[in-house]
Amino acid sequence: MKFQQSHHQLHVVFVPYPTPGHMIPMIDTARLFAKHGVNVTIITTHASASTFQKSIDSDFSSGYSIKTHLIHFPSSQVGLPNGVENLKDGTSREIFAKICRGISLLQEPIELLFHDLQPDCIVTDLMHDWTVDAAAKLGIPTIHYYSASYFSNCAFRYIAKYRPHDDLVSDTHKFTIPGFPHTIEMTPLQTPDWLKVKNTANSKLFLDLAPTFESEDRSYGTLYNSFHELESDYEKLNKTTIGIKSWSVGPVSAWVNKDDERKANRGHMEKKFGKEKELLNWLDSKPNDSVLYVSFGSLSRVSHAQIVEIAHGLENSGHNFIWVVREKDKEEDKEGFLHDFEERMKESNQGYIIWNWAPQLLILDHPSTGGIVTHCGWNSTLESVNAGLPMITWPMFADQFFNEKLLVDVLKIGVSVGSKLNKFWLGIVEEIVVKREEIAKAVEILMGNDQEGKEMRTRAKKLGDAAKRTIEEGGDSYNNLVQLIDELKSLKISKALCS
């Protein structure tokens, strides 16, 4: 179905936050809106647009009303080279801080665009908390886009409100998240820094994040890249106790990336992966469900000591694997460990190393792939669920430890590798290294023939089937999207009648 833009067409502006974990699902969702007859404008910078513009151009050529509106990133103003505009480009604390400063300076030009474009609705990333007030001044409803789980949002709020960890003697002692339908135990070490601080008035991190809750509460509602069968208890908890309108429309990647070419290039820059044929030939040579995919996302960093333990753990497990490693880790490896390891894996044909970026959807959907080692970022989690794959959970920072609890304790489709410290890589002083024995043990549980692994794989496949059903016509996520669009159309009509 093709849609022609008209004066009466619903116009929705999307404002993504420039980091892959937030940007990729929002762009997928924007494309979904366009495919359902909405006139869509995406406000972003030049470098960020380069990661998805090809898909937007393809949709536009197919007759959908979707475009990007580019704004200038103030690189010179904050002391950055041109093109360094995304959090994934933050290679040091200094550069990361400059990128954050540059993002904050985008507020004024974006507000001016709101005034010029006069959209019917603004869908904004939760990190752009200022958009709610800016839109309210213009009488425009704002919908928050939450690129994480219901589970994690409830956990953040409940721990911040009830502070069950304040009276613990040690950061390694466990507390239970109050008000949850499942018994979820964590340690303070596994929670983000801003939740650990008792005197929140003195915590800059808390002051930066707390308005997110407040602005979400004042928005028209929240869009979630999730689906009912995945976390129904926490979807209900969110609606009944937090009391915010919400719509589950996930997994969005499965809606708009159905052919192999889209899967191969999703989230990538101008250059293609380039080795699809070689990779697929390697996967084709392996038995079904025999390959473990290992990836830690775009913002995670691990030390060389940890890389060595991962390599030995994977090799010692005896199972086939694909491992995505940062090119910079190879460059910083003065002793040549990674080079030697890659050569050894080529000889044994046990492992396939991918440098920097991998066509993740293509790998996850291949019949030979049987599981994934993941940092528990919500995008990778959903993509794995959609593919019907169980997971070895290795959370590192932010909401990832909460996602691990959902996967391991609630859904029972994951096995923990034993990660203990919630710390963004820029803040790490001393890393807690997970040993090769623990890694090999987790791989054996997930990929082996024991009952525990078989049951996890069965549950994961059932969830994968549910994920595919929910986005089909008549499914929950499909109906939620249609309902939201209809609701926004009604708001537009009411506003016109009142003016």
C-alpha cells in the first residue's frame, strides 16, 4: 500500500538520541509509522543519518511519506572533528563528554524546527527530556520512546522510590526489588551508580536522569519496543502502578527487516560488511543449532585480560562460535594474541572472528546459530528472542543487569556467566574478570545436551514464535500500533475543530 502526503495526513516527528541502542529501534519504528500511512519526519544530524538513510530513501521510493531533516552538529564549538557525533564514537572520557555537550546544544535548533514543522505529535527519546516542555508550549502531544524493557523501567523506578539497598552492610549483599510479581534479587554492585547514591541531591548523575521520569509522566504516553507475551506481568505493573499510557509495538526490527539485504546492513554505515558470502558459507557448513554467536554491542568495552579469557573459554568449550571483536582491540594487542587465536580458529574451523561490525540479524536467523553470548542490551535481547535463541547473559552497565534478571529468573531462557559489576567502561577502575572456566561452563549449559539447555531452547523457540505472531495483522503489537495511530488522528481532528 502506498500513501500520498496530504494536508489531512497525520504528521509525526521523531527525535532519536544519537547512540545505536536508542537510534536503531526508533528509526525502525518511524518506518513502521510511515508504512501505516503517517507522514514521518526524522530530525537528526548528518553522521547519524548516514547509518540509516539508505532505508529511508528506499521507503520513500516505495511511496511512503518519510524523510530526514538534517541539523548541524556543533563539532567545532565543542572541539570535535567533523563526523564525531554519536556516543559510540566516544573513545575517551574527554571525547565522550564533548559529544554529550554537542548533543545538548542541539536543543535550540530542534525546538525551532518544532515551531516550523508544527507536527501533530512528537515521538522523542527519553534522553531528550526537554522535548516535553518544548512541545507543550506549541500544544503538541509528546510520546516518549523507551528503548529498553518494561521490566527495567519498573526496576529503576521501584528501587529509586523504595531504596531497598540503603541499609545493606556491603555492596555484595543481596536485596529484593519490592513490589515485583517475581522474586528478583540483586546486589548494589549490579545497579547503576545513580541508584546507589543515598543523597540524591548531591548526585549529578541522578539529576541528569531523574527528569526523565518526570518528563515521561507528563508526556502523552510511552512507546515500548516490546511485546505482550515477553513481559506481560511488567507491562501490567507499568500501567497499573506507574499509571502511564503505553503501547507495546515490538519487536520492531522484525517488521521492517524481513529480507536478507536489510538484515545484512541494518544499523551499518555507508560500507557493507563485505564478507556475507564467506560468512554464510561458514555457517552453512555447520550443523543446525551448533554455533554460538558472541557480541557485546556498540558501547561495551572489555580489557585485554578479559579478551584472553573469552578466547580460551570459547575454545575450551569445544563448540562452534562467531565472535565479534573490536578492531581497536587487535591494534592494541601488542603481543599478537588475537592474531594467533584467529589463525588457530581458521585452522581448526571451530571459530569465525568478525572485526568491528557484524550483520547480526543475518547471523541470528541462520539455522546453524543455536545461541548467543550477549551484553543484554535490549535490542540484541529482542533480536535473539525473535530468532528463538537462548542466551548466555553478560551484562555490563545501565539497564543490562535488569534485562539479565528478566531473561534468567523470569523467562528462564538465559544462563548467567556471573557478571557482577554495573559500570560503564569510561568509569572502570578495576575490572572484575570472568574466568575461562566460567565461560566454558555457561557455553556447555546453553549449547550442550543436558536437560537444562534443552528446556531453555524450547522456551526460547516458543517466545520466538510469539514474537513473529504479535507483529502479524491481528497480533497484539500490530493492533497496538494501529490503535495509537488512530488515537493520534482523533487528537488531530479534535484540535482542528477546537481551533
